[in-house]
Amino acid sequence: MYNVMIFLHVVSALLLGAYVLFPFFVGRAAALSGAAQESFVGLLSSFNRVGQFALIVALITGGAMIHQAGPSVPWMIAAVVLLLIIGALTGMMGARMKKLIAAGKAGQNTESHAGKIKTFSWIVAIAVILAVLMMTNPTIL
């Protein structure tokens, strides 16, 4: 059972790795306009949804494996905080993507939405890198 949990945890971590590239994709979306921007942001929204499900799987499998690894309490707190940051900001990114698509369809300015999405995606990318660093070095805390 532990091998299955490790497999699911690693696959979900790989899917979360897409968030490291997300700021660059969002930068590309901001440069587009009209229907091209709407379709590209729709694709990013789908990737975001997959990433959110991967985050849930990582949280569940990590929680199931944590008693066998025996990490320190500060490590567990930091891991949960990082996962909560990632989850909250990806949710905020999803809402902003929906607003960007709606603004684009209405012919309104989409720059403010794209800027916020890019800011959120940079924070998520840094949080994912920190989470991977922490998970691969459990003695760091």
C-alpha cells in the first residue's frame, strides 16, 4: 500500500510542477488578445484545475504516509502551510481567469486580471519549489 501512496504522491508532485512554468504561460496569455487570449486562458484554467486536483491527491497521500516517515512538527506545519498557500492562490488564479475570460468577451480591458494572475502564479511557483525542496529534505526543519 505504501508503494501505491508513493506513486500517487510522486505523480501529483509532477503535475504540481507545471505551476513552476505557469508564470511564463500567463505572460504569453497577457500578450494575446481577443479570441486567442480567451482560448489560451481557458486552457490555462483547465491546467489549473488539474493542478488543484493533484494538490488534493498530494495532501491526502502525504497525510497517509506521514506517520511512517516521522518528520518533525515544524516540518509538518511548514508543509501544510505551503500546501494551503498553493491551494488558496490557485483558487484565486482560477477566479481571476474566469473574470479575464468574461472581460475579454465583453470587450473590456484584461490587463489588470492578467497582472494579478501573473503575480499569483509567481507566488505559487515559488511555493511549489519550496515545497519540493522541503519534501526532498525532511531534515531541513
